[in-house]
Amino acid sequence: MAITMNKQKLVNQLFTLHKGPREPELQGRLVLEQFLYAICREGVTRDVADQAYASLRERFFDWNEVRVSSAREIADAIDEYVPDGEARAQRLIDFLQEVFETTFSFDLEGLQKKGLKQAAKQLARYQAANDYAVAWVIQKSLGGHAIPLDASALRVLRRLGILEDGHDMEALRASLEHQVPKLKGAEFIDLISALADEHCWEADPACPACPLHKTCPTGVEMKMAALAVGGKRSR
């Protein structure tokens, strides 16, 4: 119980102390569009993903033009904003191609009428799908409580001690979803992305500047290590 309470305290402090983007997201994206946006969003902040997605919409007439374009052509539209542009571009093409071959359209709104589990299973069958994209669509379009976790989010949450080590994404998300209210799920994603981008880098994280450094186990550990090194040098 004490461990659970400590994790909940860290989650609450994240909302209180970290000044991430608080403006509401643009509404109105369809299921298919949210899936495509998720491919742009994984591993980057909302602002960066918005720019990549906007560039994609501006460069191509419609989703069919994206489908029949080369990965390099699509990457040219998003490379400026996101890493691994060509790999993301290929996923965009693969997804649109598979949807078109299955439905002869680019409409997945029928998933809205299915139960969450059935809709998630159908989304997961797409070649371009991964746990992040499926969870993203569940949260944004299907009304479910799902928190998409990419590599940077897992890094931050494990350093904070909110998530344990492990590779079972479903179990990790279930643990987190018990601690984060459904109504705050979208804000939580943005805050974690901002924290990863601004302070909690994979190499040489900027722990002293992080607003959670006093309670983050990793931040405290790094501070103690720095003090120990400083003490040795002063002798």
C-alpha cells in the first residue's frame, strides 16, 4: 500500500509541478486520422507531431495520394519534424493500403459501434499497428481509458518509479491507468512527453532542472552521486 501511495503522490506532483502544454487538443479527427496521427506522435511531443501531421496534410491532396506515394516522398514532408521519417512513412503507407484493400475506402468509423475490446483487436491486426497506436485511438476516438506508452514515456515513468521494469505493455498500461484518471489521460501523455523532451533525456538527463528532481528516485540518486564525487574532490 505504501508503494502504491508513493506512486500516486508522484503522479499528482507531475500534474502540479510540471508546466507542460495545457491548451486543449484539436478535436474532430476521425478514427483513421487518429491512427495516422499516432504514427507521427510516437516518441515526440504534441507540438512536433502537430507540425509533422500538418505538413503531411498540406503536401498531399488526400489519403489516397499518400497511399500511392513512395516512402521517400512522404518522409520528405515529415523528416524536418520527426526522427525515423522514412520508417514512419512506410507505416503510413502500409496502414492506408491495408485499410483500402479491406474496406475500399479510408473510413474506420464503424469501429465506433463495436465494443472496445473488439475494436482494439481489429486495429491491432493492421501491419502498421503497435500498442502505442492502438491505445492512442482507444483514448482519442473510442472513448476508452488507455494511455499510449512510447519508449520515452517508459523511460520517464520508470525513472520516476511510477512503472516497474517489464515488457508486458498491457500490464504496464493497466497499472498506470489505475493511477491516472480517465479525464486526465490526454494531459498526462502531454506532460510525460514534455518532461522527456525537456529534462529526462536518455543520456545525461537534466535532473537538477527537472521540477520533480526532489521526489524522483533517479533525480535523488544522481544528486547524491554528484555530492559524493564533489566530496571526494574536496578532500
